[in-house]
Amino acid sequence: MPIPPLKHDQVAELDAGDVVVRHPRDEPDEAAAAVEVVRAVWPVVEAYLGARWRGRLRVELLAEARASGVNAASATLRHSVRGLSERSPTTAGVLSYQLGQMLWYAATEEAAYRGPMPRSPDWLLVAALTPLTHAWSDRDTWSDHVAQHVRRAARARPLGEAELARHADLAPALLGRAVSQSLSRGRSLERRHPDWVRALVAQLADDTRADGMTALERVTGADSPTWLERFEQDLLEWRAEDDEWRPGVVT
């Protein structure tokens, strides 16, 4: 027997040129809204990464309320209809982060990289892209968010480089610590090189043979051992500044 076709009659597609939206047929207004939201968010992401998007973006609106997801290689973003309709700084921040993942992949010529995988450790990507989650909030909101993670990283036992490189391999109990330590490293980088994210994207695009750490060394003028030492020194400094910290407390 032939395989029955998928229920395409329940799915429609809105082709807006630069953005193509697949959506539940009974949600045409949300599809049009998705195009508007994406077009509003894109310039912010481009300015942050210092790169331009070229090509078309596919958006798949899910009828069920599931977590968003991104396939950077195919320039596809999946988002629930309900989540998109929530028009809030939080929703815009989530979309900005996801679009940032896609633009990072495209702008750095990730598909042309042939070296050891992964090209960049997860901590580096988290440190670089997480600010986009607060791009639509005020500066104090982001500063408070980072401060909380830095405090957590300063109190906890530091994770090793192998653990920070592959967050997906971590136990759920360690993931939060990995994110906090990653953001604390981002703060260390920013205090010495405020434009490090844009410079890193440009360097990765310029040399598709370079991995993330090699590119970081080039744009900052400091090698990996130096940065590991700086990260450790900064954590000790922030720990000393934290009035709430007590020896032996691990969160």
C-alpha cells in the first residue's frame, strides 16, 4: 500500500521574499506577524554581530506550545504560535538569540570549516550570544542578569575545560553552573576587549581554517593559557567583592 500523504491541507506557507513562514492554515495573521517580528529583530542582531544576513530565512510556526529551535545550517527557525504572539522583551530576546545563532553560522562561514569539531567551545558561544536575550530590555536588566551569574560562578567550584566545551554532555545539575561560568568569562573578555564579539566573528569569517579559540587569541593578542589565568583571577576578584559569599558555600 502506498504511504498516505502528510496532512498538508492543515499547513500553509506565506512567502514574503526574505522570510518564508510555514504555519497552521487557520493562523494567517500570526504568519504575517512573524514576518514583521523577524524583520524588526534582524537589524539588532546584525548590528550586534557586525555582520549582514544574506539569503532567505525559513520560519516554521508550530501549533503546539513547544520550545523554540534553530537549524542554523538550513536557516530554519521553529517557534510556537502562542510564544510568538506574546510580543514581549522576553520573546524578542529569545528570537534575537536564535537569529544570532543562525547569523553566527552564516557570517563565520561555518559550513566551510574543515578542522576539528566542534569549532568553538560552548562556553564561548554562550558568552558571545547570550547578551542578545536581553537586547530588548534596559541595560540594568542585563547587568543584573550577568551579576547574578558571576556571583554564582564565583561561589561554585569551577568546571573543567572539557565540561565547558560541551554543555549538551553535562548533567542537568551542572548546566546552570556551566552557563554562569561561561557568562563570567564573557564579562572578563568584555572588560578588556569591549568589541570582542564583532572582532571574533570577523576573524572566523576571514579564516575558515581557524577554530574559535585560535580566532580569540588573534583578536585579543593573548593566548589561551593567559585567558584561563585571567578568568581565574577575575573570579577570585569578584568572589572577594561579594559581601554575601562565605567560604565553603557552593550553589
